[in-house]
Amino acid sequence: MGAPLIELNDLHVAYGKTAALHGVSLAVQPGEVVALLGANGAGKSTTLRAISGLLRPTRGSIRFDGRDIGALRPDRIVALGIAHCPEERHVWPAMTVHENLALGAYLCKSAAEIERRIGIVYHRFPRLKERHRQLAGTLSGGEQQMLAIGRALMSEPKLLLLDEPSLGLSPLMAHEVFQFVRDINAHGVTVLMVEQNVHNALSVATRAYVFETGRVVAERDAAGLLEDPELLGAYLGA
């Protein structure tokens, strides 16, 4: 096994004086889809926010592609090849689909290059192309999730951080979104994903880390975790 694309070692993160992560260590290899599982408040989303620079570690390291990124600004982290698709999507509702996508490439200075990238997103998400002039706030929840993922892909990341991609979606739409995750991964993007629905997550993930109260308590390949009902029941309520 080669060097990890992203590696966290003894990571500690706090919100003010309240500790949120207590020594999290994990690694993701290039080409993997890895899921972070656990109850609400276990530290999964905090881990993604620390990787993308929205939170500063109080201790430990975050290494991406061999480089320590723990002290970098979020825009520098995006420029290195990490995109974060946040929980609850956070699209700009009063802007069109096309305008939302263009903002995802804010570090790119070439209008022609931005349009090229938008064309790639439209190829992956034909429904967005159909609605390219529509205001994002008028899209369905599933379409907004497609838009949020497409916007993240506009920076052409090596690593995509996905936070609760199926939140609030119907089972049919959630299935469609996870098909997109498979397709994105098949085209070379490594994915680190937080997902509350264990079976959805493990249907696309190669491995998973299980969190409890800011710590990693288990790491398994996806098939092995599905076959461990004791672990699923103890930490995931599944």
C-alpha cells in the first residue's frame, strides 16, 4: 500500500473551550471511498471541517498528498485539491444553477476554463443542465444536493469531502445521489464521506471508521462492518 492521500494523526479539535475531537487518527488511500460513521455529535462533521480548514486543530497533524495542511487557510486547501460539500447543501438560493456552479471555480481566472468545467458537471448531472437558468432555491432537495456536489467538483479536487449527502432525501433520490458518488469516484476522485444512513454509506464505501464522542473506536472494510451486528448496534444503533 502506498502513501495515503489524506492522513490525520492524533487530531484534537475544540469549539472554544469544548473539546470535539480527542486524538483522531485515520488515513485514506488514493481512489478510495471511505465513510465516517457514528451517532450525531460523534465528531464526524468536525473532522471534515478540520480537513478543509474551517476549524483549526489544537493538536495533531493533517497531511494531504505528503504536505501538512493543518495551518493553511481554506482557500489554499481548495487550491491544493480538497473540496468540501457541506451538510444541508448551502447553495445560494437567489442565484441560478449556472451561477452557483461558476462560484465553485472562484480560484480559476479563465472564463473559458470555468465553462469547460461547468460542461463536465452538466454531463455528469443532466438535470442541472436542464435547469441551468433556474434559481437554486426553487430546486428540489435532490437537485440541490446534485448542485452542491457539482459546485464542489468545479475546483477539480483530488479529494471530495461529502457531509450527509442523503440528508432529507427520499430513498429513491438518495439512491441516485450515491450512484453519482460511485461515478465521481470511478473518474478518479477520492471520497471521504459522513453519512448517517449506514447501509447507504457502506453500499459505496470501501472502508469505514466508526466514531464515538470524538474518537475513532473501530475501523473495518465495508463488508466486514455489515457483518458485525454487535458493533453496528453498539455504536450506530443499526
